[in-house]
Amino acid sequence: MTIVGFNFDSLSVEKTALPKGQINIKNDIKIKGIEKDDFPLEKGKKEMLRILFEFSTEYEPKVGILNLKGHVSYLSEEKEAKDLLNSWKKDKKLPSEIAIKVLNFIFTKANIMALHLTQEVGLPPQIQLPALKPKTDVSNYVG
């Protein structure tokens, strides 16, 4: 199994109030569906699956919201693809080893896009970014 593609299908960010005071930021990521993708491959050997996702960030109290939707293209053996589709139809779950790989991939791509979009509308970053501490010797970074 291999992740061979990634696309955003919908990007939405809205600032509904000026950020001030204590802001709680809640990130959420969900697999919304799995479907067979029409992709020309050798019949009987490999199958392409489209794993649909949604990534959201809420800024409380009602400061803003970000919503990203998209899909991951996942190439697998025909039997594995059939098993994954059946498992999804039955209980809306993926095997842990596949779910972790796919979710981590989505999380990386979505966080990068979210940082860009939230910066454009003036919302704080949804993840903690590295920062220099006051006791850090900054002489290496200056002129």
C-alpha cells in the first residue's frame, strides 16, 4: 500500500471576531469516506482508492473557523482494496496501521495549509510554533 496523491477539494476560513484574551483552539481530523477511484491500472493487480477527509479548526469563543476537505489517493493490491472497502462499509474504520499512516500524512499537509490560510485572515496559528527564548544567545542570528 502506498499514498500516491493528495488534493484539497475545499478550503474555507473565516474570522468572525477580533482575537483577544484567552482563545481555545480545537483541531479535528476525520476520515469521511473511502471509495474506489477510476484510475487506469493493470486489472487484477492494483486498485486505487480515494480516502476522503475533513480537517477543521475552531477558535473559541467564536473567533473563527477553518475547514479543509480533500482526499488521499491510496494504491493497494486488489484484495487489500476490497477488504478496506468492505471494512469501511461495515463499521466505518480502517486498520490501525493504515489509518495512522494516512492521518499523519493528512495532518502534515493540512496543518501547513491551515497556517497559511489563518495567517491571511489574521487568526493565530493552530499549532505551537518554535520560538526563541529570552535566554537564547541570538548573536548567531544577527548581522
